[in-house]
Amino acid sequence: MSERIHEIHADICKTLGNAKRIEILNALGDKELAVGELVNILGVSPANVSQHLSVMKQKGILSSRREGNNIYYKVANPKVIMACGLMREVLLERFAEGQKIAKKFSGK
């Protein structure tokens, strides 16, 4: 059981290991957006956005609903946004630490 959980965890992390998918999550946040709105926000083709949305929906990261001709997407579980936020904090802290070290050695 534990091994299977690790495999699923790795699969989800692999799915989120794409910059455009992280952008989609950031654009969605705690709101629901139509595909067209995401296309405008991200500045990429509808086909590209749809492909990423489909992968994330298949993995259970996003949920969707249809209203007329529009399909609206939202993050299925707000903890995904929290997890990505924590990872971003770790990366920013690491970046800041790297800058401190660089300044120390450059004498600035």
C-alpha cells in the first residue's frame, strides 16, 4: 500500500513538473475560469491550454463543469494550491540565500 501511494505521489509531482501547468494553477487559484479566460491569461493557444487542462483533470488535480459552450475549470482540492505555495516559498528562500552568498563573495 505504501509503495503504491509513493507511486501516485510521484505521478502527481511529475504532472505538476511543468511550468505552464503551474501557471494554470496560479491563474485558477481559488476561482473557476473558462478555457477562453485561461487562454487570454496565459497567452498560449487554446489547444495547448486544453491539453494541459485535460492532463490535470485526468490526474484529479482539476475538476470541470460545462455551461453551454464553455467548460469551466477549478482546482479540485485547495490543498494543491497550498502545496505549490509552500514549494514556491522554499524556492524563494533558496534563491534569497544564494543571493546572500553571492554578495558575500563579490564584496558588495
